Amino acid sequence: MSNEERPPEERLNEERLSLRVVTMPRETNQYGTIFGGVILSYVDQAGFVEARRHGRHRWVTASIERVDFKAPVHLGDIVSFYTTTIRTGTTSVGVAVRVEAERFDTGEFAHVTSATIAMVAIDEHGRPIPFAGAPTVPCVE
């Protein structure tokens, strides 16, 4: 049985690549590094990708825990966003996101930041809903 065929509760705490981007000039600040908000936007998108693995629902971000940047991201770096489902509840999932930059000029890797996101499944009116196959493990709510 492939990893994706296994039930979500069996895939908790498995890290996966959810998003990879090449940084572009429009994302840089006056210092030649990528704006932190750009990285946070990608963190949010990666969290969505991980939540979506738990069901094809409308997933929204309820919270992002503290984010400390450990290294800058430079123009031309390839930035990878690795995600892990760390908690599931009835209507929400907790997602850990690890961000790593591959340097454009040297090919070296730098750990940029990590974050934990709470993603909530909602209906068309914006109300939380149970998501299909929600396993019984500690909840984010």
C-alpha cells in the first residue's frame, strides 16, 4: 500500500514536501532579501496543501504560532516548505511547516524558519464543519 493510500491517522508526523518556489525580484526588500511576509504567505499555502490531504474542503487558517526567522532568503534561492500533520480534531488539523532555502550561488541549504498552523474546514457560510475521516487524536481547538 502506498503512503498516500494509507489513512490520515497512519500518516501523522510524516514530513512531506508541500511547496517549492524560486524567489523572484518582486519579492525582495531594499536589502536584497525576500520579505518575511512573502515567506509567511508560502507557509500558509503549504499548510493548506497539507490540510487538503485530509479532505477536499474549504480550509482556512485559524492561527499561526510564533515565527522566528533564523536565516534570510535571497533572490534566486529555491525555497522548500515541508509539512507534517501533528494534530487532528473534528474540524481542524495542526500542521508543522519547516522552511529550507537552497542557496542560488552555492547550493548549500539553510533552515529559514518553522511554524505551526491551525487549519479549519469550513462550509460555504464560513462555519467549521467536521472533515471526512477525521481520526481521534489530540485536537487543535
